[in-house]
Amino acid sequence: MDESFLQRGVAEFVGTFALIFIGGGAGIWSGNDIVAVALANGLAIGIMVTNLGHISGGHFNPSITLGFLVTKRITPLLAVVYWVSQLLGAISAAFILRYLFSKISVVLGAAPAVHTNDGRAFLLEMIMTFFLVFAVWATAVDTRGAFKAIAGLAIGLTITMDVLVGGRVTGAAMNPARALGPELAGNTWSGWWIYWVGPIAGALVAALLYEYLYLAPRRQTAAS
């Protein structure tokens, strides 16, 4: 494994750690105030993408990395490096939050709310992740996008709007790592599959739709 893999892996670890530590911490510190949580998650992602996007691309989410893999934008080996780094970053942040606060506080946001069911929670996580990954492709992948001009702003704001809608229902994870860390630290596994299948489905739909609807025709036109 070359040095660039290590650099990228560390960047993904730091960015994912920041998301869970800041986003989860804001929920604990604010008494789960939805506006505070939404802003904290959005700011964490926006700032980390701005800081580290030029190194790793600023995925910080296994679902986003999967989208890059299936559209052949990264190699399988690099995808594995990203996934390991993201999961370790999330788990580390969650256990530090548990140490600083309590087990029960870390559980918050790691399971669907009692007033919903698994099907609704799955659909919500899928739709929210679709918006997130679509924003990534539109700003960071598409060369016509505004990534260089606004960096992580659009992605961070997409996270914020998603949390405002789904934060009180599913915790608005949109990210298997974001769920796994608190699940392990809090030892709670209610609806755990939702946070894998929902985000993965939403990410694949968004990545493949943008890739083949907007990017593939441009490549064909340029080649002709």
C-alpha cells in the first residue's frame, strides 16, 4: 500500500470522526435540539469536505464510497481503505462520546423513533441519502459543478436539510458508519439493517442516475 493510500485513509478517518463527534456531541449537549443537531452535522461535513476534499475526496461515508466504486471512480483496494478508515473513525468518536458522557446519551439517534416503523425509516434514510449523494455528484464529481468555488457548502447544507426532516425519526444517519459507531458504543441494535440498506440503496440510485443521465452522454459526445 503506497503513501497516498495512508494519507487518504487518515483523511477519511479524521473527517468521519469529526462528523460523529460533533454531530453526536451536539445532540447530547443541546438536549437533542433538532436545529442544533442539523447545523452541527452540516457544519462538520462542510468544513471537513473543505479541509480534506483535495486529499481523499471527502467521502466520510461508506455509501458514498460505494457509489464511487460502482461508477469506477476509485479502485476496489482504495474503497476498502476508505471503508475501514470511516468505520474506525465513527467507532472511535462514539466511544469517546460515551466516555465523556454516558452510554444512554450515545444511543440517541442510533435507532428509529418509536412512532415510526422499519419500512418508513428505511424509505426516509434512502431518500435522504439520495439527496446527499446527488449533491456530491453534482458538486464534487461533475466538472461543471461548483465544487472548487464552494467546496463543501452544498454538501453540508444538504446534510442540514436532511437532518431537519429526518432527525427526529431515524436520527438522519444517511451513513452506515454514522449509525454503527453509536450502535456499538450504546449496544443498541434496533433496526440496525435500516442504516445499511437504506443509505446504500439511496447512494446507488443517486450515483448511477447522475452518472448515466448527465455524465455518460457528455463523454459520448466528446468522443464522437
